[in-house]
Amino acid sequence: MRLAVNPARLLSFSARKAGTKRLELAFTVTKAFLCRIESSLCFARLRTDCQVIPAERHQGGIQGARSFMHTGHYPNAVCAFSGSDKLGENYLFGLLLHEFGHLGAGTEQGERAADQWIFERTGIRIQYKTELDIEWVDEWTLRRILQATRRKS
């Protein structure tokens, strides 16, 4: 199954407008990219109504501050804090790739297993940046994902 992403929609993403639409578009692009590799990921859903993430963020500390996304309590879903749409593209795609790695490796697998699953299938190495250790990917990876999901004319 191939999910096509309209190149015109990519322009709205790169404009870095905050809002759930930006998060939804980043999710759709990431899913389209990974769907070519693992068909089971084509059925993944994005949930922004999860109450666990805001509760974790409210607790504070580093764990709370770095709570942007997770998997595991809704079947085949990535839960995302709506505020993650304000992150830079490198972080947003890094987080999404990592969470898709959990779906691919099995949600019961640990953090390293999720990153390893992505690396083994795509060659993409997820890095961790800032004092919060947030998932991050480089510009080359962003271009690769966006180019792979453009509709072929």
C-alpha cells in the first residue's frame, strides 16, 4: 500500500505553522515513508486526545518536560501531545520515527529497540539532543523522507 502525499501540502508543513494540522501532516508523511518498508504501519493512527501525556507533563521534571509522544496503550496508535507541533522539524520527525519504531519492534520493546528497528530498515540513525534528550534527525533525513513521499508525476 502506498500513501501519496500532495507536494502542495508539504509547503504548508515547511511554513512551520503551529497547530494540529502541522502535527497531522508530519505524521502522515512519516507514515507514508515507513509504510513502504512495513505494510503494518500503514494502519497506524495519530491520537492527540490522550490524557496520559498532559498528566506526565504536569508532573514536571525532565521526564515530564520530554513527554511529547508515546505508544502502547491504544492499539496501533501514536499518542502525541498537541504542543509537539511547535517543535522544529528535526525533532518532530525524530520523535515520530522513534514512535513508529516502537510500533514496528513491538510496543513492549524498549527505547533502543525502537531506534534500532528504524535504523535496520531505513539506515536512519535517530540522535538525542538538548538537555532533555529529545529524538532528532538531520536535514538529509528530512529531505529523504519528504522526497520519498512525493507523488511521482
